[in-house]
Amino acid sequence: MSVPRYWRETRYRYRLIGEMCTECGAIFFPRRAVCLKCGSVELEEYKLKEIGTVATWTTIRNPPEGYEKYAPYIVALVELDDGVMVLTQVVDIEPEEMKTGMRVEAAFRKVKEDGSSGIIEYGFKFRPIIE
Amino acid sequence: MIMKTVNTVGIVGYGAYIPMNRLRASEVNRVWGGSGTPIEEKSVTAMDEDAVTIAVECARYAVKRGKIAPKDIGAVYVGTESKPYAVKPCGTIVAESIGATPNVMAADYEFACKAGTEAFQTCIGLVSSGMVRYAMAIGADTAQGRPADALEYTAACGGAAYIFGRKPDRTIADLEGSYSFVTDTPDFWRRGREMYPRHGSRFTGEPAYFHHVISAAKGLMEELGTEPGDFTYAVFHQPNTKFPIKAARTIGFGMDAIKPGLVVPFVGNTYAGSTLLGLAATLDVASPGDRILAVSYGSGAGSDAFSFIVQDEIANNPRLDPPVSVFINRKRYIDYSLYSKLRGKFIK
Amino acid sequence: MRRVAIAGIGFTKIREHWSKSLKDLFAEAALKAFEDAGTDEVDALYVSNMGAASLQGQLHLGAMMADTIGKRGIAALRVEAASASGGAAFREGVKAVASGYSDCVLVGGVEKMSDGIPAEVSATLAMSEDQEYTSYTGVTKIGLNALIHRHYMERFGVKAEDIAMFAVRSHENAVGSPHAQYPFKVSIDRVMASPMEADPIHTLECAGVGDGSAAVLLRPADEAKDDIIVAATSLATGAYYLSDRSDILTFEAVRQAATQAFKSADVSHSEIDVLEVHDDTTITGVISLEDLGFVEKGMGAEYVSRGDTTRGGETPTNTFGGLKARGNPVGATGLYQICEVALQLRQEAGPCQVEDANVGLAQSLGGLGSTCAVTILRRG
């Protein structure tokens, strides 16, 4: 597991930071070099909304290497309230309770660990809204 | 000796977090044949939670509640005895996640269950001196209990974060004074590289918990010239349901004073988070003018006592974060096998 | 530009080849292609592969395979476009011959999935996606397919069984296919009763992972001699992330590659006698049929379910079983499709033969539809 590779992305993953095109206002996540809408290369950091709606979802039952102990887990496409879609795990809910259209909010969770001696990677996931 | 600040320091924001899984004491009894119920149920982390994720969750809520700019936080201290890393601070992860980096102090505290209130005192001092505008103290734990041990019933997961600021910044509860009482009393410990702690059983009671909690509480009240009747609420560290109630009665508090903050029956002992969670639940129901006594206890051993006076701001400030009761009621029961999976007893 | 012909084809059976290495498999397919062409003359080699870097820790497959087949000295390199590697490498070979850079090109795909345990295979397949923001969520390749699968059912009100029928049709076609990994029928009840792989996708809706190698020898077309002409090859890319597509049920890369290929080959959809599509799960097969233009969006599952893709149907599809039943040796799969279309056009498909097949199309998908290679072959 590459530590610099994790480190480079921490602030974006910890705080859900994407980019906004300074020319046309289009928002992107993850960050990108060129605006997809207008082609501008002038993009600046944009803090995404931490609340959104589940567009579609699945339950991962046969996880890839490194994610075994978390199975089963839910992965969803969530449309944030600022219109950006993010791919994310949804936690604190059972697959039977999942519904397309349900409201979810960002949570801070462990994503994976490099064994018992390596680095622990943290990042955002989503969960049903606590209110 | 009482500790007082040179400037008026108070709580600007606070936030709590409790994982949603619950293990009933009766489930532990089912597996190990016991019959005691030191608490009803305890909170248990999900597979992807640890002391850091709990600390971050409460820190985010505290920032929301305080409505402050994270960049104005000059210190982040995390009190925990369940650090995911033996070496590497939790505080840096919290500071990064809330956007307080890079001009921020960050470190972790360990003093068994009172590391959170140690962090309080450091933050209060930093803020009072004017070294920082805001300082954040967190108590968060995912406490370990050896299978079949008495602690397995109560060792729980959760935490709370507090942001301290100085008048004229708007504070929701001001510190009147603090008092620490510390001796070398080895009632509970965990050696390096050990997965579970050991404890002195009944030795953890009289010479340890009660001696320190009562001494600190009485010391503070005496220095302030107050008595139990002057406090609307009191919070004592909650290793089980019995201890804080007994300590309260011994000092002279009735159930009405401690009930709002008595979260242990349905959450368990969240160690460094325990007193902080109890205080948060108390602040959730407090009104301007209320005086609150909070006394932590950390094995090894010591107690920190605090007196806070609730300010008008508590009523003026419409909250954006969920109260502790929401977290207490947000729950999903797990059985012992799922508990064992989640607590890494099968796969680490 | 010169017209290009397929002079020879060769491939191995797809299975778990426990006792054969990447080199063994590649050599078997390449030597068969030489034998089929009646010549081993070759001046350039393109090796298509996706997983060797991860599963075998092996790179530099160009020189390795050139040496393996006794062709030191030729130009050789690996082409990788996830599971579209085969189709993409084929296009590189065609370009080399058409341009005159090379006269005799071998394009060989090889994949050995059985060297990895399932979690490693799953991680390898997920390498087609952004490791930092897509695979990082723990989603698998099948999990991504499941996200569109569920959305497809919800948007079009399509029953799970109708989509699952894609797998049933694939298995029907694989019966009698000598190189297929799973040449037997599977009932819809069995598909629906199989465990969930990533809800709502059942295990029996997913292509198995197998080992195999397929190769084709290309040369400038000689009207008198050649029977299989490359009428078109196209390669297109689409949105890399599922999360920033205007419609997650449309693979823009497929639409674009198909439009280009149909135009360049100057054929219409009704002229396609045999079709090979990329069904790594049932839903990608269904969406591929739609985006290639054989059926309207939202109608793909019904099209399959009512029998329009069977060998006797309107658009005979995946005539040797497709990825599902023929098997999916990932980086080689696109070349298996091309070899199968060639067999059909030569009328050498045995029990899998589609009557009078003259024009065939193969579609190879990389990632979640973010790369698409389309090849149209015509009988000479």
C-alpha cells in the first residue's frame, strides 16, 4: 500500500473536496484537470455538500483484496444536494433496509488497513441521516 | 488547589458520537453463564470505526454546534486509551478532517478514562492565556474487555468533543474552576502490546474510583465555597451504573442532579468519552444559569473536577447537531458472534 | 490504406489451465494461427493482456512472447485497455498492416486468471477503474455493473428474470462449442436461485474467469485468396467514472465506436449476421445490444428474453456462448470474439453455425463501458 498515494488524497477524501470550474461553475468530484462542460483549465477547490440521495446501490459480498473483513458492505451512487454524484459505501444500514431515493449524509470511516502493522486509511462514507 | 483562568473561558461548541451497535449484558451472560447486569447494554463500533473515526465524528459536530471557522482552532487534543496507532497521533487526523490544519497544535493524551478531561485542562489553559483562540478537547474510546471478564459487559465505544473559547466569544457554559486529584494507584492497566487490560477487581472501587472522585469533587466545591445544593446537575465518570450513583449520594447529590448525564446504562463505559458524554447529555437539557459539576476518573489514578455555569447562549444558539439522546436511541442489537467479528476477535 | 485480411486464427480451450503458464497458452494459440494460415511469417506482434502485471507480476509481454514463439527480432509490445485489450490490440494490428508499416502481424491475447485467488482476481479486475476514487470504495467490477443493473430495472420496470435471460441464451449457444468453458444449458430458475454476487446480480449472471489465449494473423488482403476481410475496426472512450455520466445506462463509447464502425464498413445493422457482445454480466450484454443500435434503449432485456438473439433469431448473438459460457480470459476475450466471428464467416462453426453468415461484428468493452472496440468482419 503506497503511503504517499494515500497522503496526497487525504484532505479531499476526509473533507469531500472536489473542484469547481471558475468559468462555467460546473462541479466535479474527484478533481480534474479540464472542465468537462466548457473545457476551461481554471478550476478551484470546492467543498461538496455532505448530504444527498441514493440513486442506485449494491451489496458487495465477494470483496476485493483488502476489503474482506468488511463484507458484506453496501456501495451506492449518491447524488449530493449540489448535483454531484459520488460513489461511496453506505454504512450503518442493513441491505434489507436500503432504498433508492433515501437520504444519506457523509460519515468519517476507516476504508482499509495495510495489515496489522501498516497504515490505516480513512475517508468518507455515507450513512442514513442522524437527526 | 483550585485551577482558575485569568480570562473567562467557556465551552463554545460540543458534539457527541456513539456507534449504533449495542450488545446487551444479557447476551454476555448467555455466552459466559453470568447473571449480573452492571449496565443494560453497551455500544460497539462497526467494523470500520475506531477511536479516530469516533473522534472525528464528534469533532465535526462540535464545529457545527460552535459555528466557528475550523482554521481558528489552535489546538486539537484527543484523549483515548484505544489509539489505533501506538505511535502516530490521532489528533493530526482529526485536525485534518475538520480543516484545522496546518497552524494547529495536535497531540493525544492517555490517562485511562480521564484523558478527555486532561485535554480539557490543557485547552482551557491555552485559551485563557490567549495563546490560541479556540482549542478542541476530545475524549473517544473503543474500549477493550477481555472475553468473560467483568469489563466485557461495560467496555464501550463513543466519545465527545468540546471547543473552548474565551469571552467575549459566545460561550454556552463558562468554567468556574477546575481541581485535580492524582495519586499512584494501579487499579487498572494495560501493558504495551497487550490486547486487553487487567484490573484489581474490587480494588478499583474504594481506594481507586471513590477515593479520587470524591476527593476531587469535594476539593473543588470547598475551594469554590459551594455545596451540592448549589449545582443543578452533576456528572461523574461512569464505569457502570452503580459507581456514579454511589459517588453522587456519598457527596450529597440526588438522582435528579445526575440523571440527565447518566448515559452508562444504555451506552456502557466509553472510557475517555464517558464523563464528556455525560456532560454533553447534561448540557443538552441545561438552561442558562445552571451550574454543572463534572468529575472524571482515570485509573492509575486520578480525577479532574470542573464547575461550569451555563450561559444564555445555550438558548440563543439553535443547534445543528443531534443531541446525545439521538445517539442513545439510534441502535441495532448485535449478538455475541457479530460482536466478536466487529471487535476483531476473529480477524484483526 | 491497404485492406486487411485475417490469414489465420488459433485459440486454446478456455478453462482453468492449472498446468500451463502464460507463455504455454500464448504459444499454443500463436502456433495454431500459424498453422491455420499456412505460414509463420510475421514481422510484428501485439500481445493483449490485462492482468499479468498484477496476477503474475509480469510485464514486458511483447519481447517475452516474441521470444516464446521463436520470433526474436520482430517488433512486439503489449496492448492494454482493460477487458477491451483484445479488441484494441486487434485494431493496432490492423492499423500496422493497413498503413504498410508491417506486412504480417500477429495479434495474440492471453490471460491466466487462475494464478490468483478470488480476492486477487477481483482486485485485478477492479484495476480498470480509478484506484483512488472508484476501487477505493471497495466496489468490485461486478458491483459497478450491479449499480447500473438495479437502475435499469427501476427505470424501465424490467424484471430481474428478463435481464438474467441473457445468461440462459449464452449457455444455450455454448452447447457444442469445443472451446467453451461452460458448454451446457442453464435454466432461468437456476440462474435466479444462484447466490447473489453483488445485489441484484446473481453469480450465474456473471462471466466466469478462465485462462486462455487467442491469436489472429493479419496480412494485406488478397481478393483471390482471402476469405475474411476486416471491414472496420474502431475504438472509442467514454466517461471514465460512473459518477459523472449524464446517463448511467448509456455507454457512450459503445455508441461512438459502433457509429464509426458501421460507417466505415458501410453496412447496416440488418446486414450483421452474427454478433459477439461483451457480457461480463447480463446487464452489460443487454446495454451493449442497445448502444450498438440493435434494439431501442430499455428494450434490450425483452429483445433477449423473447428470443431475438438466438442463433435462429433476428440478431444471432454470442454464438459460442459469449463471455458468460464461452468464458472470459479477460485480455484475450476480444480476440476470441474475433476468432469466433471468423469461424462463422468461414462456415466452420460446427453445431454453433449461423446459416449463411457473411458479416459479423465483435464488441469488446473495457472497464464499465469506458473503452469500446468494435470490429466488423466480412466474408471475402
